[in-house]
Amino acid sequence: MDNFFNQVRQQAEGLPELLEVFTNCYNNTLDTTMKKMEDGSVHVITGDIPAMWLRDSAAQLRPYIFRAKEDGEIRELIAGVVRRQFQYICIDEYANAFNEGPNGACWEKDDPDQNPWVWERKYEIDSLCYPVQLAYLLWKNTGCVSQFDENFHKGVEHIFRVFRTEQFHEEKSEYRFRRKAKLFRDTLSRDGKGALVKSGIGLIWSGFRPSDDACTYGYLIPSNMFAVVAMGYLEKLAKELFQDKKLEEEARALKEQVHEAIEKEGKTYTEECGMVYAYETDGFGMYNLMDDANVPSLLAMEYLGYPVDRETAENTRKYILSDGNPYFYKGAKAAGIGSPHTPCSYIWHIAMAMQGLTSDSKEEKLAILRKMAATTGGKGVMHEGFHCEDDGKFTREWFSWANAMYVELFLDYMGYRLDIV
């Protein structure tokens, strides 16, 4: 076992039941999901699905940045994941999940038909933010720069092109997604164009949420918050590492524009909690008040580094961790946020971990860790969702992203925190 793990193990001797789950989850990603390719890049599967999600692969690797500070092999492994992510972005910047090779494997054959590299072509803002985040955090916390290859710079150009286009989705976007699906959330309305939004208000349109479910309204506020953070990262990289004045100014301009739009268009008033951030809006005055377990979420906005309006953020947290949120569930086993992506009354371990990571109380962090460790259905690892009355009922026996979130909360409780600024 590596030095970092041994150090954590010594600190956590008094928490044997939590340490056992930490050990299982910590080893999971490195031992079972990663494959080093001939070109030095690294393909990461999400767990029980053989594809690599741009979002999941970044979240899966984030806790290992702590170890990468002193372990050159892990450092280069994470850099290899970033290089792979940007290879994929250069192949199709609208896709969310990719195959190991151009083998044509896919969740379903969609319309229009996807590139043989593409497992699924659901356009999600966060899929383009997560690789930027991982590249930046690796550099900021370890000094590693090998992730910044030619594909990184080309991929950044793709990201800007998509975001600028999707600020005017109605007029400028050619993106369409149609699936002959049993579930309405797996396809987009209006012949694949998605629900109508008001263009040119500064927000970026997203077809799908980080759950891979279709948006009800096209302006997904947590993902726009993440875009603000990602643009800030590119601004800093351009200034401090690349010495690229054009990129610095472009990133700053988009960051400021989207942030201003969120604060103007992304809030609404509730009788229960006052002014809150909405989960989604259409720009015409319609709002979807909820939160989803998948990150980016409203619960995660400060974890991601979004510069919140403090009072609105506190009101929002109160709202989404209450019965006001239609996906907040309480039962004998736990209380927490679920998702329309899974059955009613199923709480997600990802959301439980995020509640702990964004809490100011060390006691609350420990209580959530204990709840997570006690709701594995006897498997000793995290799942996607579990029934709030019976953790033996769960979805996805093997879900690496959830395992990584438990690891991150455990490390946070032990005092390990990344520099995200």
C-alpha cells in the first residue's frame, strides 16, 4: 500500500468501520477502472458500464490528487486521463461518453448516428467543465504540466465554440438528439432541439443534466455555475502558465458574462425560504425548483468554487435539504437527495457525500460518513441510489464515482483539502 494511504490509516485508527469502507473505495478506481493506452493516455470506465464519461472520470480521479503530490506515477496517471479526455473532446465536443476505441459500441443508436468513438452523445455543459477542472487541480496542487498537450489547447477552442454557440441555441446551434426511448427523459423535445429558451441572455444552454436526463428547461443553473469556475481556471492558466493574453481575456469575458446572467436570471423567490437559486430556467420566467444528486448540483456550488451570493446560497441549501425539494427523501436508513434518474425514495451516496463536503460542522461530516458506511447493502462499497427504508435495495452495485465521493469526504474529515483557487 502507498505511503499516503498508510498515513491516512494511522490517522483513522479510531474509526475502523469507516476505514474499512475507505480502503475498499480507495482501491476500487485504481485497481478496476483504469487502462493505460499505448500513447500514454489513460482510459477510465465508470464501473459497471465499459465507457468513459468525461464527467465521471474526472470525479473518480480527484481524490488521488492528494497522493499525486508525492507519487510521480499517480501524477502521470492522472495527467494521462486528462490527455485522454481532451482527445475525446477533439473527436466530438458534444458527446458525454466515449469508447476505448472506434468500435461503434453505444448505449443506443441515436439520431443523428454517433461517431464510432462515441458511446453516447448527450450534450451536457459539465462534460466540458470537468476535464478543465481536473487539469487545473492537478497543476495547482502538484505542479504537473504534462496534461497540457496539443489536444488540450485544441479542446479548449472546441469548448469555447460550443459555449458561445449554445448561448444562442435557438438561432445558432445545429445540435440535435433524438432517441427512440421508453423514458421521456432520454430524448429531447421539438424533434431533438429541446425545450424552448430565450437566447442571448448570457446563460449557456444544456440538453442534458449530469444525470444524463434531459433538462426540463434548457438553462441548467448548477452547470452554468460550473462553467463560470472552469472559465476562471482557464483564465488563470492562460495568465500564469501559458502567457496567452487572448485566452485570458476570452475566458474572463465569458466567466463574467455567465456569472452576471446567473445572478440576474437564475434566482427566484420562494415563500418557504426567500430568494433561492433555481435548478433550471428558460429565460422567459419559468423555473424548476429542485436539486439532483448528480454533480454539478445546487448543493455543490461552493464545493465547485462558484462565487455565490451568500444569503441566496444559504436559502437554497435550506430549501433543497427539505421537503420543498421533490427529490429529498427521509427514511429509517437515511435522509438525503435522490434523483429522477432513479426510483422514488432512493437516496444517492454522491449527494450524501456532497452534503458532508459542504458542511461547516465536523460532527455532521462524521455522522454522514457513518450513514454512508451503514447503507452499502452489505457490499462495503458505495452505490448509485438506495432505498431510504432499505439499503438492500440499490441501483448499480459497482459505481466508481460514488466510491470516490466517499473517499473524498473521508479525507476531508481527516483534514485533507485540495487548493481549488
